[in-house]
Amino acid sequence: MKIALVFPPFYFEPMYNMPPLGLINLATVLNGTHHEVRIFDFPLAIRQKELPLGAGIYDHAARQLLEFDPDTAAFSVQCTTYPAAVQVARRLKRENPEMRIVFGGHNASFVDERTLERFPFIDAIVRGEGEITFPELLDGFEGMKTLREIEGISFRAGNQIVRNPDRPLIENLDSLPTSDYSFVAPLSVYRDACGLGRSIATIEVGRGCPHRCIYCSQSLVWRRTSRTYSVGRLIAEMRNLAEDNRAECFLLSYDQFTAKRSFAEEFCRAVIEAGLSRIPWYCISRLDTVDAELLALMREAGCESMCYGIDSGSKKTLSFIRKNIDSEILLQRVAETTQQQIVPTLSFVIGFPEEQNEDIEDTLRLALKSAAAGNANILVQMATILPGTDLYKGHSHLLTRETDTYFSLGIEFNDGVRLPSDDELIDSDPEIFSSFYNLPCPAGPLSELNDIAENFSVMASMYPRSLLLLGLERGISVREIFKLFLEWANEKSGEHKLTPQTCFEHFKTFADNLLSRRLSLVRDHIPELIRYESCLIKAGKYEASASPFHIDLDRMSDFRPMINEKIILDRFTFHIPGIILDAKFGRYRESYPQDPTNLIFSRLGASIDVKEINDFGADFLRLSDGQRSLYAIADLLFPVYGSGKEKAEFEHVCAEAAQALADLMAILPGPPA
């Protein structure tokens, strides 16, 4: 048989920019059989402009599949891709009624019977893990066994919908063959087509989650169990992807990477021993399963970034969603993570049906404090209602379509607008397409909550400390002050969406305007804190500085130091490092004594390095214009800083200062004399 494995049309810049691992795994288990298998990755085809956007996108996709002439077309469907899969499948069946259409994935597993009832052109649903079930289903299509004896499928038998018993989970994941990436384009193709900085490969580390979060379908499809591949298997796969597929970064797919400490430690030590720690990787973790010691080992093994699911700052909301985690350890864990130069992404969710305004406020305030604790990336999302979850079961009667949230974007194919036929399809069945729907929330209008979800992350990543202090100074909630700034920025820029550029350009004037309404400031360090965070942003625009050099003291007259344009130098009235340290531990004092401080900001890898220098060093930098020689700079500084020294001795001090500043990447050699 000819088998088409289909990743439906989807285009959303931040998402789906790597090969579809689930389809790769299905293709791998069919490799070596009598089947001819091809993966159709339509999101990649869109980015490569091989599948044109527009009203005819589904016709074009169906045509490409029909050119292959498959006997079976199997679609991997999740959330946003469900309507697109239905649209393409309908066209395939219309053109070739003999073709078998199969759906699989988390969403399909929970709306299997409803999907088969609604769409007679779909023949079967594979529920849960597909590596054993799907090949058996193909045997059933070929008459080698009856469909009724295949565990884990739902199918149509005449006018009857049959739901066979669930298939037991695969006990030993190592029994599955290693993912064969030859079924998709090279990783470099994905890198270039998606505008990524590196070629990224996904490695499935494990499956499952034992927790009971009310909104999550992961733990349900894996039946609240957790399994991992062996460390030896994972190391072999990493080496293969690095050497044969030129992987430059790994995404470790497993929600519970650090849940079993012994496994995480064994994995990290094996990566180091195998010499693979040079290749960075990203993982997902929970606050209560890491500590400083484990984070240090993970960093040594190459961990570059990790995501923590925080969800809410409200104890009431955490109880409602059954998130059993101690938020009190959050600031400490974020600080420990960034101390290891691991970039944390913190995920928050708002808009649950039990939330009041104070619950939203608790979450936004915690998001800002978290960002201040370690310069973390903040992600705020609206609650997504997934089929099968307890959130869906308890509240599906309240579903409404008012706003498109993060996980309902990606099928706006007609000049950035969703096709009317897709909207009609979504409107026709809230049960199947629930991820496109919302739940009313007592905390406020859904449109306003979605504005927060879409825009707050930008502010939290750029001015977390300043926004918190502005609210405290004016006695305004974080939510209200953010709403005021969003209105200000929209008016000034003419854009509805808050971008980093818009935030940087307009936040200072907004803050100045807000503070000018007070006769005097209790927290008179706020303007300088805003300037500090602006310096961080400016320094972040630059790549890491050039390597330091060494000064030949015998040729000082030839050396013309020049301040590195990639560093930012600024002088503050207050001791800003002390204020930032307080913020890292959640302390926001009303006042600080004046203590003038010079700071230099530079980019160091993915983070910003901030160092304090004395007045002499700061003045030396300001005079380093690439035109003055080291002797000339010494002449200008000698009256101020040369007391008690001979001129020659002071010139030597200046040379040592130049070398120290070079080691900090703050100065470079100027142009030749």
C-alpha cells in the first residue's frame, strides 16, 4: 500500500518549525515493510512557498497528496490543525472514494466517536500511541485481520461506529526503532525555512505525566503513567542526530524530564562522558523537581534553556486546576536557574472559569517578580479547553467563541484572516473544535484578558521591576497600570499589538507622564530603574563582544583605546546592583540612600552581563574614543586621579586599567595612528 502521513496546513511564526516527530516515528515502524511511505509536512511546504496561502490552500494540499495517489492518508491532528485536516480529508475522499482516511493524535483520541459521526469521509481514528496500532490498522485495511480485533482504534462499520478497547501502553519504549529522520527534509532546511539560528532536532525522552491538572490532556492520553527511554538509547540517538543529521541543538520532548532525579542525573553524566555536552539542549521541568545542584549538572551537560509550568500566582486558582506545587520556591528556583546561565521560560495561564480579578492580579504580579528574579522569559496564555480534560467535562456547556487565543491561531490562510469555511466548520461543533472556544471568566471580558495574554509577556520580559514599582508608587494594580500603558502605546504607535520596539520606545515617556502627576516620589529611584532596564534592552541588541587583547607596555604611545560600541556605559545616582538584588528576592523597598554607581552592560551569550566599575574606569572609558593615545588619556586623568603618584607611575596605572577594561570587553584597539 502507498501511505501518506500528513501534517495538515498550518502557519504561525512561533510554532511548528521542526520536523513532525510523531509522523517520523510512524514512518520508521513501517520502514522495511511492503508499504511505500511518504510524509507530507505542509507547514514546511508553506514556509518554502511550495504550498501557496490563500482561499485555495486546501485544494492545493489535496492535489499534492493525490499526485502521490495513496491508498491511505493518515493525519496527525492537534488543536488548531483539526479543521485543516478535515478540509483536506474531505477533498481527498471526494476525488478518490476508495482512499482510507485515518486521524490520530491527542484531540482525535478524545473526540473519536463524534468525529466519525460528523465526518463520514473519515474511516478510522487511532487512539493514543500509534506505533503498534497503525501498522495493525493497515493490515486490517488489507484484509489480513478484522478491524474489530485491533485494540486502540475507532472505526465505521456501515452505519455503526465501533470503539474497540484501548491498547495497553508500550511498556518498553526502547523496543521502538530509533526515529528515522531520512523521511523528512534535512534539519538545515527547517532551520533556513523557519529562520532559526540553529538546526534543531527533537528527541523523545519519555512519555507520560502522573499529575492531574484539570486542563491537560497529556496525563489522560498516557493514563497518568510515566515512561522513559534508556539513557544509552538516548545518547546513541543524540550522537546519530549530531553526526549524521548535523543537529546543532536538541529539544528534549518529555514533560517530566527531572521528575525522577536519578534518571536526570544519569542522563546528564552520560551526555558529558559521551562528549555531547557541546550541543545545547532544551527541556521542560517542574519547580519542585530541581535544585541548585541538579541545575549545575544540567548546565555542565549542555542544558541551555528550560520551561517551568507555573500556571498561576493565585492559591485559589492552583487549587482549582489541581496544580500541586509550592509557588514559594519560585523566585529561588528562577535565581538558581539563571545563576547557571540556563534561560528559564515561565508559563502562566489566565482566564479559568473560577478566577476573579484578584486571581489575575496575583498571577501578573508573580510573573513580574519572577522575571525580576532572574531575567526569565515570561509566557502568558489564555486557558485552552481541550477535549477529554476535566476542564472540558465540567464546563463545556459554557463554551463561547469570543476571541482567538494562542492555541487557536495558525490557520489564517487568507491574507492573515481565517477562511469563512473554517469558521463555519468550527462553529458547527464545539465538542470537536473546543480549543477554538473560550470559557466566560468572572475576572473580566475575554477580549481584555486576551489582550493581557497577547501583550503582557513583552512588558514582563523588558520592564518587570519598573512596572511593579510604578504600580506600588501610584497605588494601582499591575493589571490596571498595564492596561493604561497598552492604551498609551497603541495610541502612540497606531498598532494594537505591543511589540518590543514599541515597548522600548514608549515606556519611559509613559512612566514619566504617570509619575509627573505626583508632587514628590516616595520611590525616587524609579526613573533610574527604568533607565537600568533600558540599558539591559539596548545591550541585548548586540552580539557578544570581540575577544580581549593584550597591551604591549613598551608601545603605549601607539595604543589608542576605543570604547566597544557593543557595551553600554551609564552612571546612576543610586546603587542599582543592590536594588536589583533586592528585587531578585522579592524585596521592593520604598527608598534607598544615594550611592552613585557606574555600570557597563554587555551581551554574554544569551544573557546580559552587568559589571560595576569605579569613577576612574568610567572616565577612562569615556575618553577612549579611538583617537587619543594612552598617554593622552593619562594626561587628562592625572589631575583628577594621579594624586600622590609620579606621572610615569600613573601612566602604568592607566595601561593596567586599559588591560582590565579589555578583559571586560569594554575597550578595543583604536584605528592605527
